[in-house]
Amino acid sequence: MNWKRVIGLDNLAEDYKFARSESTGYTSAQKIPDRWVPTTCGYCSVGCGMEIGVKEGRAVSSRALASHPVNRGKLCPKGLSEHYTIAAENRAKVPLLRKNGKLEPVGWEEALATMAERFRKVQSKYGPEALGVLSTGQLVTEEFYTLGKLVQLGFGTSNYDGNTTLCMATAVSGYKLSFGSDGPPGNYEDMERADVVLLIGANLADNHPILCQYLEANRNKTLIVADPRVTKTAMMADLHLPLKPRSDLALINGIAHILIHYNLIDRAYIEKHTSGFAELEAFLAGYAPERVSAITGLSQDTIFKTAFLYGRAKAGFIGWTMGVNHSTIGTATVNAICNLALLTGHIGRPGAAPFSITGQCNAMGSREASFTSSMPGYRKFEDPADRAELAALLNVEEARLPAKRGLAYPDIVEATVSKKIRALWIVATNPLVSYPNQGVLRHGLSNLDFLVVQDGYHPTPTTELADLVLPAAIWGEKDGTYTNSERRVSKVNKAVEPPGQARPDFDIFLAVADALGCREALFPGWTKPEDAFNEWRRVSRGRLCDYSGIDYDLLAREGATQWPRSEALINEASTPERSSRLYADGVFKTPDGRARLICAEWVPFPEQPGGDYPFVLNTGRTVEHWHTRTKTREVPILERLSPRAWLEINPRDARKLGLSSHDSVDVISRRGSTRGVELRLTEITAPGQVFMPFHFFETNVNEVTQSAFDPISREPNYKQCAVRVERSGARS
Ligand code: SF4
């Protein structure tokens, strides 16, 4: 007992003192900073501009940057409380090396020497490809670029991928097939300028909340939301399409069929800028309204209404996120979305775009610069001209560049199971929560000779399994750039020092290169992220994602700017229209310059409900948390708002099972179970379906999800699997 407090002496007066802040009025004095440091939010791909308040060397508050073009002075709950992630209890502060089964603190020198020695040993015994690397969408672009060079040219393995494959690889594959290159064609402003906005599998209100202001500002739009759940975004819609799970591709094909049949297409655009129309028209004959109605569960009237609204729009916008991407037919669905835009000419104009809203704060930087699913600058591994050009730019032998993509994320995991991969380096991601069908992953990791996990936090479920933990600086503690979903490059700035011995990932990569003996050859004279950025500008020059006209001075001056921005424009003031849309000229990145119309066949999802597993399980997110909750469970206000997982079930199904709201239930699939989940009865979820958020390691929904992946993008089918629901302990 604190006797001083009992007798009124230790009354925490300092903690509870209020003062006046010029931006927020009366505020806890502790939250009024000495200075504000401008930066960009480190959670999602919306890319909000913000400031970190710093007092006596500590991050004490966060606020929106009113001048930033993306968020216009607003932040969501995660952004508003982001400073709490820095001083979290579970920050990793020292390198830890497993000795006699226990993680023990060691110095950086020993940590890096051990890592280099163990990785080299594995590679010399089993071959260079026996090393795998899994990174993230959370690093700054400078770090992605550096890590890509280090992995591909330093370690000489191409078995390198990011957790972005769990998130938006499908959009990447779809864009590449339809347009010849990755790169989102539109921008956020299009949501304000479209007269029809169609969102497919995109719950912006929970997952990209600040984007809702673009919808709200557009008073002339018709908002259509296709989602099996009545999400918060669906509640904003003029027309909600509660389609059956994974029937979106059939719906899109059905809309295209109607558009062609009723001549609501732009024949001049199709003629001039696309290929494959005749084949597509014949193929779509299989998607007559009667069949599409049977597949989707939507009435024919609703399907016609949707088609006519989009087809008659002056500018139609289609946005999508994980509802489309998390699927074995995700890439095909993206192609079908692109078909709709191309058939109607709804692309490359204000308000008109097929637009993938991506996930993590710098998933885009990873797509452009990281050397994972393509070489830097969207160069293709298999294209001899791309290889020759990149080799010359990097001043390396062309033979050192991989001639094909290495293993994608799920295939790296499979290779740990089959012992083709024997050592793994995991950077800033937490697969022991986020990977589907956890049993397979645990098996694979248990086979490894050496596992290195580099993260800003410890313990996490993944760092706990590591042989070596490398403590990394996080957002707020390092410099660089992020690129958001609309290709907008924003500066990320250091506000405070990292804790203990934690170092920026950029420094760690250079130190690993030092330990390998390749630092000067690969990173000559590099000491700071700007050195990487300047090389990346040269490497991206003339590419679709041209950064050559962007430098740190310009970002300091303008705050943020979109690519492409060529070197000729470095000194020009930004104009909103200059680089805001791709393909305005109708010329695409295919060999003939024409976009491809692709016949994308719908098939049912792989694990249908029935028998012992009667429900379709859908997974997703909630506004309060970020991915595996490594950060947000340390933010008191977010954790209190959403402290545990839940399972949504329709009241009619609950009644049949004899279950009530707040009952504790087990969710069971053919692969495993997650137990003790709180039940929520709600009409948000339709009969026959259940929904569970994926943030919570304590009740991890990925114990039950399946190993089923898109054949092209390799993205997991997180969204549908067959489960049963039982009262907790019913069978024990
Ligand atoms: S919408 Fe995304 S980028 Fe903006 S504050 Fe929220 S989490 Fe950060």
C-alpha cells in the first residue's frame, strides 16, 4: 500500500495537471509537447500526414497535419494514439541469442557475426536458396530497396517475399495481367469526382477510415457496396449488394454481360486501347442474369440496376480490398474488375478508375522497390532488356540477377516443411498470428536450422520461437519515405531515439552487409537512408514508378507528391493533375500498348460448408486494431475499446444452436480450433455465415483457416472456410 497516497501526500498532482494547448485547448500537461515533428502515419496505406509531439525526448502526443493532401486534418483512432506504440512495454531493446534453449542478451557484434556465420553455413551445405527471407509492408522504401539488394545480391537467394503477399499480391498480379504492369491507375480524389462508386469487398469505414471523408464529400454519387456482411461501409451505401460469399467474380462478369448486351460500353475506347473483346464477349454469354442471380443470391433486378448505374455513369470508380484479394480466384476477380473499367472507358479520367486500396503503410514501396515479386522499378525477372538495364544501373554482372522470381511467401513456408529451406530471416512481421493454417507454419519453423526475427517488439508469438532476435527501431524513430495507395510519396521522420540498443532496420541491413563482407560493393559510401533513396531515384528513372523527380528537399517543401514524377519536374511546383492518374493516354504497359480484356471464370470457393462444418467463416479487421495487434494491444484506448476477439453469428443460427450473446464458443475446422471466443448475435452476418476478426493471438482465427492460395498471386484464401460452432467445453 502506498501510505503517502493514502494520507494525501503522493496525490499524482503532476500526472493530473492540465494546461492549455494551442491545438487542443485544455489538455493533460504531460501531453503538451516541446516540439512537433511532421511525419506520416505508420499503420495503413491511406498515408495520413501527422505530427508527433515530443516532450523531453519522449513521444507524448499525435495530431493530424492539417496541410497534408490526404487526410486534410483528420486521423482515425489508431493515428490519434500512435505515439503510444513507441514507449510500449514490449519493445525489443537488445539482441537476443538462443543459448541452451533460452534467449539471452548479446551484443550486436556477436549477434550479427552469428547470423552471418549460421546463414553461410546453411547456404554452403544446402545451396544458396536454402535461405528464405520474409519481410513486410512496414519498412520505409529506402529499407526495402536496401534489403532487396542485400538478399538478392549479398546472400544470393531469391526465396524472398513479404507479408504483402498475404494482403494485396492479388491486385499486383491482376494489374500486371490486365495492364502490363503493377500500379494503381487512380487516386483518392476520384472517389469525390465519380458519379458512381462501386466498392467490392472493401470495408473502408473499419479498415481505411479516413477515406470515408472522400465519399462523404461527394454529394452527387451513388454508392454501391458489394459485401456479404452489412458492414459499417455497407450502411453508408445507397445500394448494398449482400452477395453470397465469393460470388463477386460471377457478379462482375454478369454486369459486363449486361453492359455489352445493352450497348452500355465505349466501343471507341475498346477498339483503340484494348485487345480480346471478341473472346470476352463470347465468354460472357455464360454469365446471363439468371445464372448470376443463382450464384450470387442477388435478384436479377438488383444485378440489372447495378449494371445500368455503372454503365450509365459519366465517371465510374471501382474500389476493392481484401474481400477480393483474399481468394483462390482473386487475380481473376481483379481482371474482371479491370474488364469493367476498360469496357466502359472508366479509367484514366477524373473519377474513373479500377482502384486497389492497399493495406500497409508502405506496401506500395515494397511493390516498387523491394526485389520480391518483381525487380526494382517493376522490372520483370524474365525480361532480358529489364535485366540488362538493371545490371548496368547497379554495376553488377547480369548473371547475378535472378532470371525468375523465387518462392512466394506460402511456398517459402512449404519449403520449410519439406526442408528445402533451412534458415529463415523474418523482418517486421508476425506470421505466428497472421499466416493461415498455423499448424503447417509451426511444423515448418520447427524444421529450421536457424531462425532470425528482426522486430521492434519482443516478445511476440514469432520472436519467441527465434534463435536470434534483432531489436529494430520503429515508426517515429527513423527516417525515410512511405508511398500510399494513390502513389503518393510522403516523408517519414525521426522524432525520438529508439530504446536500448534497438537500431533502424536500414542500419541493421548495412551492418549485416558488413558482416557478410559485401557492404562497400553493394552500398558504396552509404550511411543514411537518403543514400538509398538517391540510388532508387536513379533506378526508377523512366519507369512507370518514376521517382527521379522526387528528393528529400522537395518532400520537405511540398510535404508529399505522387509518382510518376520525372527529373524534369523536380523544381516545378506540384499541380494536382500532373501525375495523379495513370493511363490517361490509353497507352498501357503491354508489348502492344493495349490493355488486355481477360476471360476470368468463376468457380466456387474450395471448402464448401456442410456436414460437421455447416458455416462459412469470414475473417477481417476492426478499426481499433492493426494486423496482429503487436502495436495496438499496447495502446490503452484501443485495447480497452476492443480487448478480445468475437464471433459474429446470425440470431437465427444461434437460436438453432441454443446459444446466446456473450456465450463462450469454440470455432472448429478440419485443421484446428480456436477456443473461448465471445459470441455476438447480429444481423450484420447472414444466416449460414460467421465472422471473426484476425488480430488476436489469444484466440487466433488462423488456427482454423486453410492452406488454399491463388495460383497466380499466391495470396491465401482467408475469407471462406467451413467451420462449426460449439459452446466452449461442450465436448470436453
Ligand atoms: S486511416 Fe490509416 S493512415 Fe490514416 S490515421 Fe488511420 S491508420 Fe493512420
